[in-house]
Amino acid sequence: MSAPGWPARLAHEEVAVRPPRSRDGAAWSQVRVRNAAWLERWEGRPPRSEPAPWANRNSPAVFATLLRVQRREAKAGRLLPFLLTVEDRVAGAITVGGVTRGAFDSAHVGYWVDEGVAGRGVMTTALALVLDHCFGPVGLHRVEANVRPENGASLRVLSKLGFTAEGRHRRYLFIDEQWRDHLGFALLAEDAPDGVLRRLVEGRSGA
Ligand SMILES: CC(C)(COP(=O)(O)OP(=O)(O)OC[C@H]1O[C@@H](n2cnc3c(N)ncnc32)[C@H](O)[C@@H]1OP(=O)(O)O)[C@@H](O)C(=O)NCCC(=O)NCCS
């Protein structure tokens, strides 16, 4: 049996998100390795061991292992691991994780894009698609995002989507060789009753 809202393919113009496939391994690895300097300073890693080189941590073999774990977790309803494409080329990812049901109906979201497509609204559009899906077919009430105060681009994305800042998490994730404070944001289903993407598109067109 599959989990609510999974698998799913969502698209708006050139931007799409969909489940990763085995044959995405080479493209995923290439884009991750090419973007080492762009991504590594924002991504967490376990603090207790010396990390393998970035290229080793982002090889097609690592993708294959990740895919196995993601498929298991997605089937169990705990994860929605979206791969992001621009004009059908692998260009990033959005991971809805920590899906918790019951009185909470909540999850958190993580995301990255290829520097080559950054700054033209790709992540804001892709996240709007995913958020509408989370509040619709997946049935969540809250989606959280945690961002380092230094990450201006990510803060701007959340602002454009209507997230509310809820607090500061001290020394929250081990990133770039230190425990880093994060700002906690959330969007609730009732924050965008007519849809996150619709509000975004109407805002862009001045409607
Ligand atoms: C955060 C990230 C996903 C944004 O993706 P994107 O597709 O470029 O996002 P968008 O184009 O939709 O929006 C980016 C916005 O930030 C703005 N921006 C870019 N760099 C900025 C900075 N240093 N400070 C403030 N704003 C910045 C852009 O101008 C744009 O705003 P605008 O539409 O008002 O002009 C991308 O920068 C990224 O992958 N970064 C590395 C990984 C990462 O930080 N992941 C998130 C961890 S919380």
C-alpha cells in the first residue's frame, strides 16, 4: 500500500518535481559534484567522523543507496523525496521529511538547486507545488523549514512563500565544521487557503 500523496509528479511551466529513479544517479552525481562549493557550506553532516571527500559522498553509488532508503521511508509515509527538474534536467531536490501524523500532521522541508538555475524563481515555484501537495493530498497541517540566519537566499524564498518565523534553534545542525544556530519557520494549511502557487503566481502577475 502506498502512503497518502505518494508517489507524485507536480509541474508548473519548466519546473517539475517527481520521485527519483535509478537512472537519475549519473545526473544527480554530476550536478552535486559540480556544485560542491555552492552546496557544502549549507549542508549538515554527522559531527563524530571525518567526512569522506564531497565527490565520494555524492557518487552514483551513494545515490543508489540513498534511493533504497528513500523508497522505504516514502512507502512508510515518513518521507516525500522529490527530485527537481528544470526542462526535464535534474537540477535539485526537495525533501519533505519527519512526517508525523496524529494531532501533529506536520513535516519539515529541505531543499537545494543547481547554482546554474538559481535566482530565477525555480525553488520558490517548486516549493509552492510541494506545499500545495502537502496541504492537499498528503493531508498535512504544518510544514516547517529551518534556515541559518546567514542564508539570505533561503530566507528570501521562505518569505516569498509566506512562511512565518517562529523562533531560533540554538546550535541546531552540524554544518561547515560547527554547530549552527537556525531560524525556525512554518507554513500552515490555513495560511494559504487558495493555494501557495496560486498566490505566488497572482503576486508575480500583480493580480
Ligand atoms: C536557497 C536556494 C534553494 C534558493 O533557490 P533559487 O531557485 O535561487 O530561489 P529563487 O530564485 O526562487 O529565490 C531566491 C531569492 O533570494 C534572493 N537572493 C539570492 N541570494 C541572496 C542573498 N545572498 N541574500 C538575500 N537574498 C538573496 C534572490 O534575489 C531571490 O529573490 P527575488 O526573487 O526577490 O529576487 C539556493 O540558493 C540553494 O540551493 N542554495 C544552496 C543550498 C541551500 O542553501 N539550501 C537551503 C538550506 S536551508
